[in-house]
Amino acid sequence: MPFLTRSSSSQYRSRAGALLISAALSAMVVSVGWSDAAASEPAVVHESPGRTVTLDYEKPCTVADSGHGWSYSFTYPPVEPGLEFLWAGAVADMEDVRISFANSADSTLPAGELEQWESWMIEGGMSLLPAPDCYAVAMCEYWWFTGGAHGLNNTFLYRYALVGGPGSQDWAEIDSRDLLADSAELVRMSEIVIDTLAARLGPDPDMEWIVMGAGPYWENYSMLYPVPDSEGALAGFTVRFTEYAVGPYCFGQQEVFVPLGLLRP
């Protein structure tokens, strides 16, 4: 049966001015393009001992860091006015990733010259996804390689909805339980997704693997987000599955779009 406990939503108020957030950076390069306006009014500033990441409204920013046998590179697009909180959350999450990655590499990689396959790497970027009216959706996607045969893709998904009525700029963070109507709709969603994956990953799909990863459990649908139609109304939902979630690594990440008319006939 689906796991139906409901998480509380965090409230955020967007501001079109500067947003200051605390965090951490060290021995890295931050390349930023500045306009006169952005120079006097940064969009997002993320600080911690010895390091600062500054994002503006007009130019992308690439945060790069490296050490013995490892490198990190992550690019943020220009900040969207009114949605500064999305970029602030993304920077905070990715800085946690960068710091943990650097510390792990420094404590794990042996001294001396390394073979190319032994070097560690993170590369990725943030994107603001098209979203229905009154929603905001963004992703941080990065490829993580720590030696061996292959790396893995990782994703942070950010989903927010406007609350407070017409003209409000109060945003609430939401999850998949807020997007689907109820547990019955989750079951319906799961049936459609499983059928789609079975046809896509055939001709002899591993149904046990697919059902395990795409069955009607909220944790399987943690990467569910709304998709707009050409008019900005809700067209349906897309769910993403990471490598190994519904099949072997060779199938990669899987995404399934479920039209609203199919989910709610």
C-alpha cells in the first residue's frame, strides 16, 4: 500500500532585491559576468569562512574548484527576479555537495600521479523548468565520478506553489503528495508509468525491477513535477527515475510524462 504520511510545507517569501544566505567555499574560482545594476544589487550571495558565491540577474555563474586528483564545476543560470529563493536553495545544496566531495577526495585519493580513471569529478548545472501558472520548478543536475567503470547522475528537484490568493508572492515548497489528488491517483499514475516503462525497456523487460522502482509508493515518486501546456495550464506530470531505479545502468535515467487527460479521464 502507498505510504501516505504528509510532510509539512516550508513557507518562503520571494523578494526582488538582494537575498543573503550563509554557506561555505574554499580555494575555488567563481566566474561571474556583471552589469552595472547587478554590481550594485546582487541577486544571491552565499558566504562562509574564506569563500563567497555571488549570482546576478543577467549573467550565468560557474563555480569551479579543484584539488589533487579531483575537480568540481557547476553552472547557475541568471537569477529570475522574484524566484531568488530557488537559487539560494540550489547554491546551499550544491555547496554542501562540493564541500563533502572535496573533503572525501582529499582524504581518499592517494598522493602522487593518478591515472585518468582514478581522478574524481563533478560537473553539472541548474535549470529553471517550464512550469504551469502559479508553480515554480527547478533542478540541479550533476554527474559524479569517483573512479571505476562509470559515474552516476544526481538531481535536486525544487517545487514551489504560490499561496495566498491573487497577487500574492508567497511561495510554499510542495512535494508529490501536494501534486496528486490522493492515494488512488498515485495508484493510477503508477499503473500508467509501469506500462510505459515495460513497453520502452522491452522486449523482455525485468518487470520485478520496474514494479519495485515505479510501484505506488510515494518514495518512488519523489521526483514528480508538473508540466505546463502552451497556455500555462497544467498539462500533466513528469516523473524521473535515477539509474538503477527501474532497470540496469545501461538504461540510464528514465523520465515518463503522464498527460492529465490520461491520469484524470
